Amino acid sequence: MPTPCDTLVTASHILTQNAAREIVTDGAVAISGGRIAAVGPRAELAAAYAPAETVSMGQALILPGLVNAHTHAAMTLFRGLADDLPIADWLHNHIWPVERLLTPEAVYLGSLVACAEMLASGTTCFADLYFFSDQTARAADAFGMRAVVGEGVLDFPTPSAKTPAEALDLSRALFDHLRGHPRLSAMVVAHSPYAASDATLAACADLARRENAVFTLHAAEGVTENADSLKKTGKRVIPHLHSLGILGENCLLAHCVHTDAADLDILAATGTRVAHCPRSNAKLASGTAPVPAMRQRGIPVGLGTDGAASNNTLNLFAEMNGASLTCKLATGDPTAFPARAALDAATLSGAVCLGIPDIGAIVPGGHADLAVLSLARPNMVPFFDAPSQVVYAASGAEVVLTMAAGRVVYRDGRFPDMDVAALFREARDMAVSLAAKRP
Ligand SMILES: [Zn+2]
């Protein structure tokens, strides 16, 4: 007797990202209760399972839903508002002044746009660092996405909190609010060691330990950060964070562009994770993170898009491509960050960075978070090597279906849970009104 299941998704190719990195041809994924029941040849699964629904994708590639390890979703409202500027000018004169005008409603709208953009380009889970983070969680929930969100703690006033103590209170409330949610969870966010004092960083690390949660911050992104840190603390950024007892397996550092061998040894020894944001780093001319040296040391490296003000997309296909190409260019070595490594970073390592073990691969028992790419597009013909096609040929526009926790959340330009035309109108109006109010 065939086993009942909710859904059987079939396609010509499945990129499993399992331990053996198997590619199944003429395959199927059986889904039950939001989890993957089985993956294998279509004929075998069709005989073994009696699905309530079959989704036949034809000439298509099923891959694990991508994991965005670092973003600021609501910053979609500032996409294209200020570009091609030095980072200090960009932050102080453009981004921070408009961010001060943010309201919970604005963050909700901006986050909804971000969720739509991510789902339409195959991302099913994201780590978000921002303000009014409960609104970003609300947006992810409205689309049925998976997300880890955190309220930014800084030493100066934010749109949502006047003091770091207030921001920490909001963080605690976020943990209480999301506890037990099937797809959403909270993390602790300090902006950076330059925007948060040692005491603030220690309080954040303490909260993360109590909640057994990820603690994430920006570190060693800009060219001057190590010199500034040496002046202030006598140590470079990474040794300084280490001396505060912050680094460890629950710590996720974004960027780590300006890290030397000794810094990387510390990250490896402490089990610290890195969210690599190559396109943001390139656009702001921050530099290229030493990703091959990180990988040699076994440091888990996920991929992040960063916010839409500094990228300007939330598309992980562009990020995988950028990660590989910038690395080759910076090292002069075409083998420095191959397609397989970029794909691992956007799937398996992203899952490690976020502390969610059962995403990032299509394996029995894992969450049924999937992206499906049409192979009936000119740039996907022929099809020799799946990782190469995904990283070097695909743009993300080939995504025809996205599934989160076993539910179809995007298909052929449509979102079952959302009238995006109305949303985009509201978001445009909100963005224009915020830009007009800028000092
Ligand atoms: Zn960032």
C-alpha cells in the first residue's frame, strides 16, 4: 500500500545538497507535514507514495530554498535612494537621516517587499537585523516564510529605541513574542563594535546565551575599523571581540572583510560563523573578504545580500555569482571559490550560520523549503553541471516556484497570500514620503 503524503513535487533534476551532493534525474520529493518524507527517482516515489497533490514541474531543477544569512529587509524602501558614495558619506548623510523617520508601518511595508523579492528569487529563509523587528517577523509570516529576526542594539538612539537598554527590552520582548513559532525565531543584534560599547556588547552576548540564540553583528567591514579599534581598545576588531568573550558557535559576524591570518585563527578556534556579503562589499568598495582562507580553516561562511540600499537586490543567485567572481578576481586564482562552494554557502552553511540544522538540503526529515528553476530558458540550455548552472548561468529570474514548510508560497509571478500590486503601490508611496521628509 502506498504511504499517504501531502505533496509530491516532480522535476527533471533535483540538486539535493545531501552529504554526497547527489543530483537526482527524473526525480521527485515527497512532502508530509511540512517536512521532506523522501527524495529519489520519480518512478520509485510515485509507487511508494499516495500524494494528496502532485506538482509536476517538468524540465526544471529543484534545489533547497536559499538562506540569506544577513539582510536588512525593510531597507528596500531606500533602494536607489543614494548610490555611488563613500561609505561614511552614504551612512551619515543619506541612510541614517532617513532611517530616523522609520515607523513600524514603514518597516512592515519595506519588509513585505523584501519577502516578495526573496521568494521570487528562491530564498526561503533570511536573517534580519533592523528596527521594529517584530514588523519584519510579521511580514515574513504574512508570506509564510522562514526568518530569524533581531532588534538592532546601538549606543545611540534608533528609530525604535532611545537607549541600548530600551533596545535590549525590545529584543527580550521579541524572544517572548516568537517563542514556539514554527517558522520564525529571534536573535540578538548589536550593530557593530564601533556603534555599541563593550558593556552593551556584553549585555547582548549575555541575552543570546540565556536564550540559546544567535548573536550577530557587523565586524571588520570598513577599511578603517581595525585602526579605529586599535586606537580605542589597543586591539584589532576580532581580538577585541574575542577578549569580550563574544565569539563562539552562536556568534555570526557579518562581513569580516579586513581580517588577517591571526584574526581568522581566532574565528576558527572559537567556532564563530561569518556572513559574507560580497556585492555589498564591492558596491561600497569595502574590499573582498578572505573567503578561501576562511574555508581552509573550516569557518562556516554563509552568504548575505545585506540591505537593498547597498546591493541593491536581495537576490542570492546574484550573490553566489558575485561571491565566486570577486574571490577569483581578488586572489588571481580561478579555483578560489568554485560554484559548489558558493552553492554550499547559500544553502548548508547558511543553515549553520542561523543555527537551523534542518534547512539547506533536500533530505528526508528536513524542512520542505524548496526553490524550483525552469530549465526551459535559453540561458539554462544545455545542462551539464547543476552547481555551475545555478551559480554562473542562472539569474534568479528562472525561479518558477518557491515552497516554505511544505506550502507553495510563490508560483509563476504570483503569491497566494498577498496582493502584491496593492503592496507595491503602498510601498512606493511610503518610500517617496520618507525620502521627501529627509532633513
Ligand atoms: Zn548589514
